Amino acid sequence: MADGTAEQPAGERPVLPANESQSVYLRFKHVFGDARLMSRTRLRQRRQPAGETVPYGTGRDPKGISSVMDSLTNELGWTSSLAKSDLMLAWTEIAGAETAEHSRPVGITDSVLSVQCDSTAWATQLRHMRTMIMTRIAQEYPEAGIESVRFLAPDAPSWKRGSRSIPGRGPRDTYG
């Protein structure tokens, strides 16, 4: 077709098209056949692929939204991220209502769940409960991939910056 002539079946003489639209028409006629020469049943058979016309065949039932969403999240690789967010939202059920009042999950980094506590006493208490918390996380959210829990106590005030800091070496300078 590079030379501008349409391909013709054997036995027919080639027809040189007068313009581009005629060339396209002749090409389609050759590829798809002449519609006037086909019977209705042959046209119907060309339109319907074999095996897909069974009205109650397998794979024809509608699927529920939950199965569609599950297959989509698995296909896109979102199961771990969704499990991590579910874990963060369900902290009250995992740790207990009273414990959750004094602690909150901050984030997940490298399979380590970080939990910020209100006081050092609550951080110590949660460290003692680490086995129970890890067991619940492993049972209820295995897709999250949590391997450890880190309990953070509140930060102590820093004297390096702020209104109480002084320039220089400070009290260490008294012996020199």
C-alpha cells in the first residue's frame, strides 16, 4: 500500500484509486469483505464472539462492591497502606479506652509504630503492655506489617534555645 495502490484478491485486476477516501474504502472492503455479499447469519456470527452468548454462563453474575474494591486494592497494592490507616484509627480498640485517652499513634516508619504518651508514667505503662498490644496488632492487622512499637514520652524542655538560654559556654566557663 506504500505505492498508493489498493491490495486486490487474486484474479481481479488492480484498481487505482482516484483519491485518498476511495483508497481507504477499497482497503476496508478488502479487509472486512463486501457487506452486500454476506448473509445475515454470517454478519451476526462475525459480530458475536464464540462462547460468550450463553445468558447464564459463568462469569456473568454481577459482583458486589466489596469484592470489586478488594480486588482493586490488591491489584494496586494498597492493602498495606489501608491496613496501616485502619490500625491508626482503631487505636482505642487496640489499647483500650483508658489507655487511648493518654496516648495516640503518631506514625509508622520502617514497620515501627510510634505512640506519643502524655507522661513518662504512661509511656512506661505501655512499655509493659507491649506484648499484648503487638499480639492484637498481629491478629487484627497482619497486612500492616508492624514489627515493633515505640512509646514516646513527652519531650523535656530544652535549655539550648529560648528565653532562658545565654550565649557562650555558660556555666562551664567558670573554671577557665
